[in-house]
Amino acid sequence: MELIKISLGDYPRYEELLLERDRCIKEGGIYRSHYMNRFGKMIIELFRLKIECIEYKKKMAACLRYLNRGEKPDISVIEETVQGDMKDYYERLRDLTEEHLASLKSVGMSEEEVLRVKQIYHEIAKLIHPDINPRTGESEELLDLWNRVCVAYRCNHLKEIEELKVLVIRFLTDNGEDLGEVYIENIGEKIAALEEEIEAIKNSDPYRYKYLLEDEKLCEEKEAELENEINEYKDYRVKLIDEFDKLMGG
């Protein structure tokens, strides 16, 4: 087992990658918020139309089962059954709607404030990041503080992260933490894994939204693509409603 003391070898690179990984996750969340701010209304409308089409197809399948048995379709039973089947879809629609509303309400921060949040986060991370200080995983209170720090950092809550820094330092002081004796096991493997994780994050959709949002022409093309798909599903919904009405009439 390879043990590396924090003052030696590859530790600075390891720490740098940990902070870069967390920064990329945060930036991905920001790009996702901007993406939903720009396209959320159309995305929600499209998803709602898709749900309605799925719902009608399920109703039609249920009607056909009745008819194939030589029975008259019981619409109340069909509605109740299909609504149960659609629960997950409607929960996703609700989540998308809430995400869009949150993106519209997000308040911008000055560049100075954003940098200050980043600075404080780095200071705290060097003290209690679970991958740096194993004591964080062993203490429920310290782990809770760390989780709150992560939320404040990703949401750019300056006041919250400033207050959490005070709480972290007080906890470490009260518990006599000696961070100079922290060791990192198998640091070479962990560095390689972090590099792969960062690359994966940068190639994920939330992070790649950055390149779309920076190009107004691409944004307009995306809006046109969504508009076309919305119109296609509107036509498809009309067709399904007509087929469903014919089934019920038969």
C-alpha cells in the first residue's frame, strides 16, 4: 500500500485535481441552469406533449384489450390504471417545471463575490475534504458541515459559506484536529481516477451546454429544432385523439 504524506510528492497535484473536479461539477450546474433559463419553456411543452401521446397510446391499448375480449371498454377503469402508469412521467414534468422556475429566479452575483465563494471553498476543502481528511467521514457533525459547504459552493451562497467556514474552524479547534498527519493512500491511482472523472464531466451534457449557450446561432438552431419537434407532437396528439375516439365509438 502506497502512503504519501501531504508534504511530499504528488499531493499538490491530487489536491488541485480534487478542487478542479468540484469546480467542473459546479460549472456544469450553472450551465444547466442557463440552459433551462433559455430553453426550459419549450422543453417543458415538448415533454408535456410526449406525455399526452404516451397516455393516449396506453388508453388505446387498454381499450383494445377490452374489445378483443368482446367487452365494452370501462373508461373509468382505464383512466385510473393509465394515470397510475403515468405517475413517474408527471413527476418528471413537475421537476422540469420547478427547475425552469428556479432558473428564472436565480440572482446574478458579481465576479468578486463568485471568486470569494471559490476562495473560501478551497480553504475549507483543504481542511475537511473527505478525500483529503479521513476524519471527515468518521465524524457525523463534520460530514454534515462538509455537505452544507458543497451546497453553498454550488449555489454561490456567499453568506452561507462564510458562516460555515467559522463553524468548521471552531469544530476543528474544539476537537484538537492535527491535520499535519493526514495521509493519502494509493495517491497515484487516485490522481489517474480524478483525471478520468474530470474528463467525463467536461464531456457530459450539462458542461457541454456552455458551448451551445456561447453561440447565438446554435441557440437559434436549437430553438427551431425544439419548435419543429413540438409541432410534430401536436400533430401526432391530434391523430391519437382521433384514433382513440374511433375506438371508443366502436
